[in-house]
Amino acid sequence: MKLFGIDAAAESSVGKDVETTKGRQESTRQQFIDDLRGGAEGIARWLRRSNQQTLLLKHLKKCDFSNVDLTGVVWFHPYLSHFQGSNFENSNLSTANLDRCFFEGSNFLNAIIDGASICHTDASNSDFCGASMKDANCLSSSFVGAKMQGANLSNANLSFADLRAPIYPMPA
């Protein structure tokens, strides 16, 4: 059957291309996550990827990167910056570039974030208890409502960073 001079798709194939694309995206996303969890070799593969390839990923919300060595990872990308609710407990993010990322509600409990660049980043309501952020550059980042008990911020650049406690409405 022709529709506007173009062969119409068979009814049985309608939606299949969308399912195939979705499956391919999920497979690629999992491969990227596995690379990030793969230590120095995985990080090297990640860093060799082009911006076009990382566009397929979109976000890494609610991912588990606990106990993972992410030293030197670069997540500064205009399209790959959403990590809300992700778990970085006991992870090593030393010297990572996390500029302009969104980490709201993420867990950085006891993480090592020494020397990382975390500029213009939103980490509100995240848990940084016991984290080491020595020499981290946190210029203009938001840590509103973040838990920071026991965090080591020695020599961290906190210029224009927002470290306010959350403002809760007063009970009636």
C-alpha cells in the first residue's frame, strides 16, 4: 500500500524500529557504564570516545559507581551531565573533571575527590560525609542541603560556592 507516494510500513513492523533503537541505546549505555567501572583501562576507553558517541548516553542518573576508581574521568560535556541520585560511596574521583554536572541527591560518602574540578556543579542534597575533597576546585557550585560532616575540604576552592543548610518551612 502506498501513502503519499511512499510505501507504507507493514502493520507488523510498526514500532519495531523504535524498539530496536531503544535496545541499542540501552546496550550502549550499559557498555559505557561497564567501561567506567573498569578501572584505568575502562577510563582510557571512556576518554577515547567522541562527543557524538557520548550523546547516545544522555545521562547516568541513579547509577551505582560505589567502590569504583574513576580517577581522571572527564564528565564535562553539555549533554552528559546528569547523575542525580547516583552512588559514588568509597569511589575515587581524584583529578576528575565534573564541571557543570548535576549530582542532586547523590551519595559521595567516604569518596576521594582530591584535586577534582567541580565548578558550576549542583550537588545539592548530596551526602559528602567523610569525603576527601582536598585541593578540589568547587568554584560557584551548589551544595545546598548537602551533608558534609567529617568531609576534608583542605585547600579546596569554595569561592562563590553555596554551602547553606536547606531551608525548611516552619511548622504551623
